Amino acid sequence: MPNNPDATDMLQPDDASLRMALAEVRDLQRTVAALRAELELAHQERQRQVQDAVSAAQGDILQLRDTIVALRNSLEKAAQERIDALQAASAGHHAEIAQLHDTIRAMRVALESKA
């Protein structure tokens, strides 16, 4: 029989190629583990950034709500002051009108008594 390698001999891996394949598998596993860890860190960083953004937005919302309340109170106070000023002016006008009516009556009485 000749010493020709048959098809089954060519498919049999030798020890060196098997070791190389196993080393490559280990390298790939390490690469996968490193990428997984890096991906997890990136995910955690993204979560932290999202949480920071949400927290900042909530702070802004609270500040805006406080500003709205302060402005609403200021507007209500200004409106009440305007109402009070109008009522005071109206009361002053009524008092002046009453005083003028009294003056008219007194003058009429004085004129009628002279006539």
C-alpha cells in the first residue's frame, strides 16, 4: 500500500492546529467578555446620564412651578389692589356726591328763605 494520505487523514486535525483553534476560541471568549463588560459599563453610564437629566428636569419643573405660583400670587395681589383702589375711589366719589347734594340742599334752603 502506498503512503498516500486518504481523505480521513486530511480531516484529522493535528495537535498544533487543535491548540491554535483552542487558543483562538479562548481569545474570542476573552474578547466577548471584555466587550460585554464594556457594553455593561456603557449601559450604566447611559443610565446615569438619563437619571441626571431626569433629575435636572424635575428640578427645573419644580422651579418653574414655584415661579408660576409666585407670579399668580403677584397677579392676584395686583388685581385685588386695583379692586380696592376702585372701591376706594368709588366710595370717595359717593361721599363727594353726597356732600354736593347736601350743599345744594343748603343753598336751596338759603335761597328759599330769602325769597
